[in-house]
Amino acid sequence: MGQDTTSTPLVSIEGLRISLPLGSDRVMAVDGIDLSVKPGKILCIVGESGSGKSMTAHAIMGLVPKPLKVEGAIHFDGHNLADIAPSVHRGIRGSRIGMVFQEPMAALNPVMKVGKQIEEVFRFHNIPGPYDDRIVALLDSMGLPEPELLRHAYPFRLSGGQRQRVMIAMALALDPALLIADEPTTALDVTTQKQILNLLKTAQHERQMSIMLITHDFGVVAEIGDEVAVMQEGRIVERGAVKDVLHDPQHPYTQTLLAAVPDLSPRPAADAEPAPLLSAANVSKTYRTRSGWFTPGREVHAVQNVSLQLGRGETVGVVGESGSGKSTFARIVVRLLTADEGDVRLDGVDANLLDLDTRQLAPLRKRVQMVFQDPFASLNPRRTVFEIVAQGLRAHGVGRREARRRVEELLDLVALDPSAADRYPNAFSGGQRQRIGIARALALEPDVIVADEPVSALDVSIQARVLDLFADIQKRLGIGLLFITHDLRVAAQICDRVIVMRKGEVVEAGTSAQVLFDPQHEYTRLLIDSIPGRGQMPKKHGPATAAAEAMERTRE
Amino acid sequence: MRDFFQRFCENRGALVGLVVLTVIILVAITAPLLSPVDPWRSLGRPLQPPGGEFALGTDMLGRDVLAGILHGARISLWIGILSAVVAALIGVTMGAIAGFFGGWVDDVLVRITEFFQTIPSFIFAILLVAILTPGLTSIVVAIAVVTWPPIARLARAEFMTLRSREFVEAAVLSGVSRPRIILREVLPNAVSPLIVMGSLTVATAILTESALSFLGLGDPNRISWGYMIGAARTVFRHAWWLSVFPGLAIVLTVLAINLVGEGLNDALNPHLKGRRVGVQ
Amino acid sequence: MRHLSYIAGWMVKALAVVLAITILNFFLIRMAPGDPAIVLAGEAGAADEQFLEQVRSDFGLDRPLPIQLAAYVGNVLTLDLGQSYRAQRPVVDMLFERLPATLLLTGSAYLFALLLGPLLGALAATRPRTIFDSLLMVVALFFYATPIFWVGLLLILVFSVQLGWLPPFGMQSMIPVSGAWNQTLDVLRHLILPALTLGLFYIAVYVRLTRASMLETSSLDYVKTARAKGLPEWRVATAHVLRTALLPIITFAGLQAGHLVGGAVVVETVFAWPGIGRLAFDALFQRDYNLLLGVFLLSALMVVFFNMITDILVRLADPRIGSA
């Protein structure tokens, strides 16, 4: 099925090797891979960060940074792209092969109008003008609104999704035979991701071109791919038709990756009503851009009338896309930000937390702690793990020896070796750093932990492990967990109840099962429909955690 | 720390600069031993060319040029370092307060900084020294007053980004006190770009001091390189050595400091160093 | 409407700065040890009792401080900067008389540097680690570390004293030449050395700045996009790298333009160029503080003016600014 061996491949890569500069953690970025893209098919390359998938794409384009050496053969149109005169390669780029990058915010020239940027493709491949009508038609076919006006806009005026459409328009301007898309939807919200994937599918169908799509997300593969190649540490460990690989993965690495993708199966609701712990009512915050002497200020309603209840031992998810106000809400609850209005109450405190001043708040701070999104920005690089985890204990007057004992306990609790205490954060991987962040949050024995996208910066296999850790700690310590995420799948897996936010407002609230299987609001339905690979992903193989655990151990 | 030295040594220019600078500093410290004579005293026939009795010749009053250069190193370096330190103290304090506290405090301090950047710095320095009467203190004050604004801007930018870093938020939530957060969480992370800037400020300060002394605004009791060139201005067409050697001393010193500063930049802020190669 | 309010905003800001500098001026004089009248009159003027009286009444030194300040600010705002004792002339007249010479010198040095500096820097950035690049960077580093007055003296030693090609000082020959064309040529010959002196330092700054800015820009994602589109290297370098890399250079050049008079003090002193800078040196030498304060105020005005120009240029060059 789907193994079409008769047609000659459009691109065939043989023994491709790319060496890394001396002093890197391994010798080869890409270590002898063979790969081919068939005409009119979509090939997905899947792998986690550092697998060499992106480097492979760059090699085809001839965009590998200078000191790195490319060896092997990349056959395309009768050329060997790994060994070709730069001027010939340039002629192929943009005309026969187009490329789309991950960060639409950074990939467009900020000071050139988008129409001009597209025009360059025509002009420098010697296509005679005039170009205006072609550009407008192209932008229109990408589903961009008012292309006539839009082509005169600078990129900063466009949304992330629109910029990515412009990027795709640029890549497809000359109807290339191959489109390389390097994580084209990773930086986008899930609903936008869905639209862009649809756009790619349609474009591929209409133009009968091939696509090579680089991704870390098996959901995306299931959504769009014909064939898939799985990369790990510069090698291809498995390849085949998408259906075959999804349902019957052969290589253990593929199995772990698949197992780590969160399921859309909600956690069963708690039987009994938990004891109330934290409640927020009608929290609102509006940002005002300051007005100058002659310019009026503007208002953004970041959070509007948000209310929720969190019980002891309960996990409540706050789900939303970027700009939904979910992180602002989280920071208001822990009082890193002030709110304009609202009432936040903590069990046993007879006051609105939002009304307390810094002094009154000080003794309460330790009851509500936070775990942050970015495992790199959330640990001070100049302090040891002991100092980081113990800072709250020390600030609350715990002696050094006692603090040391507690830190070792905490590190043990988050499954890190106690010897980690004397090292600096840079000695640890992203997943380990996130554990240190969790240990820090637990140090003061809080009642509530607010976790702001704690797994979104991690590779899938590590995500699963950190999520399990949260569940485990919660069960043991009976903490109330407020879990902020953009990912419905993650929310379903870990949360008892969920609220869905959009543009500062709550559009839907309920138990995870209710929200996922019986969504009332159309936005919630849109979010669920946008989950990549929904309905195409197979049921889980084997115990996810055990496999992921083995994974993390090997990589650390 | 080992990384730091390795990266610093990778920059050959910085290594050369460090060696030259070390020699100059040693000369400055040991000048009274190397040349025990008073550089102001007339020792021989005026305007002797170099290579004779005096290695670098004598000036129009018969003073030894070499002695002047050796003793001049003291004042040039001392003023350079002192004014950079004073400027850094003002700048970092202003910038740190503005960047960390934000709000109206920031507004006020930014306005003040902007105002000082609008002042034409060299003319302001001249005015200050002239009005305060020339001397070590007035020169250091004048140079510091015109050089702190860029340092304040840098410190403010650093503190502003660091303030909203997640690890600072975590410290706030852990109940760590504000002064402790500034000193232990923020400052150590802001310090490397400030060190680089500080080292370049020393170089600029030395150049400014030399220009002030050249115009006759130096400390009248201490010999300095700029003063030597300025004093010989009327005769320099016949006695080239009077301006060439002290000038070389200035160039060498400033060049060495700049090279060391660039090396520090490479070593302390590796992410700022040109392009780097990585996977993905 | 937006432009109008923008310009109005700038005028208010500029006025505030001028006011602040005027007030600073006022207090500077009072910071000096001794009788402010004597400070203002200068050493020579202080001996002249009649002139001291005139200074006292000009500045209202016999009245309370706030009234003195108000009087001073009022004088400055009506372009009355008082008298220079040595010249026995209004300071304003002397400044305007000297301004053209300074503008000619600093303007030509500045244009020279602005044309050549970024060009050389761009050439170096597109050929990193070649001999050209290394050599240029060494030369730039050298001039960046060199006192301007010393370069001036060396140039005079080489081109005037040794080779005798160019005049060592002044703006015109002692013996007047006839004819407009010859006069222009004469001024140009006098201009070359001082302008070169000032220009070399500025070039060094621009070369380094352009190169660093371009190398930084060339590692950005959209430069990769430009290559992926199949654009030729020269197009990538000009339209995508240089175009954005120039933004910080515009900012810097604009800020520097305002500080040109400061740099002119030393060069005009070395070359006896009859401009504002030389005037400042003479005023300094004769302790003519009133004149010195006038130079200070004028150069501050220039800074404010060029800051405004810069701001407008940057807004024109960078669509992201001012439209958020």
C-alpha cells in the first residue's frame, strides 16, 4: 500500500553526511542517510531536536553554514546538489525547489514590503514583468485577504499565519517541483496550524508537486504525510508509508515517539467534590498603551471576567491560544501582576489576595508557587541547583544544614540525583531543568502550584515524563494544580476540569470529558478539530512512560 | 571559568593587547624606579633629537622626553581608570534603578539620561574643567559626567530584560527580598556586558584626558602625554619627537585596552560573537 | 495629522532641552569658586570695574537667584548671549561669524566619512577573514585608538613640513589670491588636512560599526530566506543585509552629527582653522566664559536639531517604528 516503487524519485539522497565542527557533542549532524522523495507525494521527516532533520533540508538547498562539510549525493533534475556549482544551485533554488521556514516572524525581511519580496523571486529568475497581477493572484490563491492592499504592507502588519502564507506564496511563486517545509507550523497556534496544513495539502494537490515536510509532531505526519522517515541522531531509523509506520512501528525509537504523543482521552473526573482551595472570581486586567502628549492611548483587554475554582488535589486546566490571556491570568493569581478587578481567595485566608499589599502578601506567597515555561530562562545560570531550590527556604529563615537536607529530599522527589545540588543549571538537559524548577516550586510546601506551559518547550518524549511527574506529585502531596497550556491533548491527559479562553474571556468551562467530547462553544469545537492527526493516530502501544523513561535516560 | 580563558585566548589580538597593557601598567607602577629624576626638571640642552644622550630627546626646556612618557603613563592610566569607575558607578546605579523599578522612576531617570546625552560632551567637559579649575578631581569629574549616559542605558536595558526573566519571578515568589534579588539574581547576570563597556570606557577616558591636557586643561602639577604634545605644539615642526613619542604611547595604550575589551566581549558574551554554527 | 502632532511633540521636547541647558549654564557659572561676575568677565575683564558693573547688570547678579535665572533665560530666549569682554562684541555675532567655517570643515569630514566608512565596512563584512578584511580592521582599530590632535600633527609633519604639498594651518593663504575660482581652490587646499584628520577617526568608527552590524544581520533568518529564493549573492548583501544593517548606522550618524562641533575644537586648534572650535579654545585661553557658554549653547542646539533629523530619518527608513 502506497509503496510506489515504479516511478522514479524526484530527489534521491545517497549516503549524505554532514560533519559538525570540532568540539560539538557528536561528530556528524547527518550520518550517512539514504532518502528519496517521489513525485507528487508528501514525505515527512520526523525527529526531535538535534536529530539532523533540518540540516538535511538545508543540504538540499545548499544552505548549510560554511564551515560544515557536505558529503554524499543529492540527485535532482540530473544534478548532484551536494556537489554543484553555486551559480547553478542558485538557479534551482526558488524556481525548482522552494523552501518555507519555521519562524514566520523572522523569515521575512522586516523592512521590505511583502509584494516586493515576492517580486524578487520573479525578477531574479529572469521572468519578464509586469509582476503585479501575478503577485496579487498568488496572494489570493494563498487565501490572504485583500491581496491588492496586502502586498503593500510590511511584514509586521501581518499575523503569524498570514506571514506563513506569504512565505508559502513566495516558495510556490515559480511552481517548484519540490517544496521543503521546515517545521512550518511549529510556531503557530493550533487553529492556524490546521489552516496552513490544509493550504499545503491543497497546493500540493493542485500543482502536483512533492513536499518534504520536517516536523517533530507525529500528529502533523498523520494529518498530511504520504510517507515518513524517522530520524534520530543523524540517522534514519525507520521509513515507510505513513499508515504502516503509524500502526505498526518497527523501530523502538519510533515506538517511543508515538507512545509519547498525548492521547485525546480525558482523565476520569474525580468522584467526590474536592475541598475548595483557591477561587478566582471576575478577574479582569486591561493593558493601556501609554498616551503620548499628542497620541491617544490604546486598550487591550488581556483578561476579562475570568472565574474558576480549584480544589485540593485537583488539576484545573486553562487552555487557550496565544493572546488568550491565559498566562496573564496565571501571573495575576500568583500576584506577579496586579489585576484591575476581581477577587482571588485562598482557603484559610480571610481576604481578597488581589487587595493585599506586598507586606501582607509576604507570608502567603509560599502557599502559591509557580512552575515556568522556559526551562532555560527560569533557572539563574549563575547559581547552583542547591541555591536555586533552597532560595525560598533560606528566605524563610531555614538554616543552611536543614535546607541542604530538604533540597536533597526534593531532588529525590523529582527523580534527580542529590549530587545535582552542587552543579549549575547548564549541566542539565531541558527535561532535567524543568524538574529542578518543580523542586523549587515544591520547596515551600505550597498548597497551589500554577504551572505555565511547563512542557511546551520540551521534546515529546520528555513531555510525557514531566507530565507523569506532575500527576505523581499531586497524588502524593494533594496539591491543587492550575495548569496553563495551549495543547488540548495535554490538558485532557492531566486535568480534571478545563476552562477554555479566547481573547481574555472564558468561552467554555467543564470537566475534561465534557469539554472534549461534548463541546458547547464553536471555538472549543474548532480547537478540537484543529488537533493535528485527530482520528488518524493509532491507539497507544505499550506503556508510554516506561518507554519514555528509557529514552530520557539514554539521552542524558 | 576555563571556558572564559579559552575563548579569550582564541582572540590573538586580545592576547597581544593584554601583554602590551600589562607592560604599560608595570611601567606606570615602577616609573619612579625606572626614571628616578623629576620629569619636570631640566636636565640638558633643549631640543636634543632622540638617540643621543637622551634616548627620546629633550624638549624646549631640556626636559627628558622618556622620563615624561614613563611618568605620564601613571596619570593617563590613573585618570582613565578612575573616571571609568566613577562613570560606571553613576551609570550602573541610574540604569539599574530605572530598569528594575520601571514606572515613573524609570521615566524620570531616562529623561535625565537623555538630557545628558544631548549635551555636547567634549565642550561640556572643557567647560567643567575650566570652571572648576584644572586638576585631577575636576578632570575625573568632567570625564565621568560626560561618559556615564551610555553605561546607564546599557545597564537599564539589561536590568529591564532580566527583571522579567522567569528566574527573577521565581525568586519573588519564593519570598526573596528585593535588594537580594537585585544583588544576587540580576546583577551577576548583567555584569559581563557592563565589564566590556567599562573597559572600553577606560580607553575613551584616556583619549578625552589627552585632548583636555593637549588644550592646556590638564592637572598642572602632573605630567601627562596629552600635555607633552600640547606644550610642544609651537615647536613640533622642528622637533618631531616631542609629539610623536607621547602620541605613540597614547595610541598603544588605547589600542591595547580596546583589544582586551574585544577579547573580554568574545569571552564573556559568546552569543554576541559573529555567527555561530549549530545543528538546526 | 499624525505628522503634525509628531512635529509639535518634537518642538516641545527641543524647547525643554534648550531650557534645561540654559538653566545648566546658569548654574555652571555659580558652581565656579568666587564672584560669578568675575568668572563671567574673565581674568582680564575683572580688572575693569566698569565692565564688571555691566556684567552685574546684564546678569542681574545683584538680585535674588530666581530672578537672576528668569532674566538669564529670558535673555537666551531672545538670542541675547551677552558680551565678550575681549572682543567687546555680542557673543551671538561672533558665533554666527565663525559658524560657516566650522560647518565647512566638519561637514566635509562627515560626508567623507559617511560615504567611505559604510562602503569599506560593507566590503569587509562580505569578505570576512580575508586579507582585505583583516587589514582594514587593523587600520580602523588604529585610527579608532588615536587622538585626533596627534593625527593632525602627523599629517602636518608629513604633508606640509616634509613634502610641502599642503598648507599647515589657516583657511586662506596669507597673501590673498585673486578670483573666485582661485579663492575656492585656496580654501579647498587648506581644508584637506583638517578634514582628513577629523574624517579618519569617523571612518574608523563607521567601518567597525557597519561590519559588525552586517555580520550580525547576515545570520538572521530572513537572509536565509533570501538565499532560498535563489537571489544572487550581491542582491542578498545589498537588499537584505545592508539595508537593515544600515539602520543602526543612520541612528549613530545622526547622533554624531550633533557632536561635530565638539570634535572640531581640537582639530581647529591644531590647524588654526577660524571656526567655532578655535573660538572656544581662544575663549578658554582668555578665560572668556561668556563666550564659552555661548559655544556650549550653540553646540547643544545643534545636537537637538540633529537628533530630530535623525529621528525623522530613522522613521522613514524603518517602517516598524512610529506606526505601532
